[in-house]
Amino acid sequence: MSETQDEELPALPAGSPEFLPREYVARELIADAVEAIIFHDGERYRLRITTKNKLILTK
């Protein structure tokens, strides 16, 4: 994210619920599949859990 985009975001009080990031369990996103596809800004990203239980996000 560029500095310009950061400056456009509204300031939120640190205690507000909107300030806290959403949490997801990777295994729930991927479920029984090998990977999950995540779309962001018109691009596809692959989220997968390796055989060594590492989380990998690739474009």
C-alpha cells in the first residue's frame, strides 16, 4: 500500500471495534482442499498450507 493510500484511510480510535483486524483460521479458509484462492484488486492469490504446516501466499 502506498503512502497516499494510507493517508486516505479515516483515523479510528484505537479502542473501536473497527480498528481491530478480522481474524480467520487458515484451515477453515482452505477446508479440505489443498489451497484457497483469494481475489484482491483484480488479482488472484493462492493461499496454501505446506506439508510442514507452513502458510504460503503467492500471486
